[in-house]
Amino acid sequence: MLEFARVSSLFVVTAVAEIVGCYLPWLVLTQGRPAWLLVPAALSLALFAWLLTLHPSAAGRTYAAYGGVYVVVALLWLWRVDGVTPTRWDLIGGGVALAGMALIALQPGAGAR
């Protein structure tokens, strides 16, 4: 269970790196923010790619399981950064996504490459 907590935490950090890497260019392109924000965006996306390599499972399984965590982190971003309260449908969808992640990540032998 400790390994699952470690991998889940790594997924959360990975998701934040990806969202920041995409959010900053969105600010530049849609909100007229300064172009220098593209530099930390690129660094964040590079960090995201590197973080994906730290996961113990095969790449495809890692990406599939990561998707569930990404959905939930994106909903948290919606709430905390965008200031939009998630609907009950958002929360149900996030729960389904996390359940899918758990099925993939917790299967017997999931750490095998």
C-alpha cells in the first residue's frame, strides 16, 4: 500500500506539472499575459515528461493509470485556480476516473514491465 501511495503522489505531481505547462501558454494566448510565461511552461512540460519516466510500470500502463489522476487534479485546478465549483457530475466522473486508475495500478503484477 505504501508503494501505491508513493506512485499516486508521483501521479499528482506529474499532473500538476502537465497542467501548469499547458495553463501558462493558455494564459499567454487567450488572456494576453506576457510571452515570457512560455519559458516556465516549457520547463514544466519537460518536468512532466521526466516525471513519467519515474513510474515503475510499463509506459502504456503508466499513461493509462495516470489519466485517472489527471482528471481529478484537473477538477481540483478548475475549483482552486479557475474558481469554478465542480458539479456533482464532475465529482462522479472524477470518482469513476480514479476507480479506473486503481483497477489499472493495483492489478496483480502491475509493476512488471
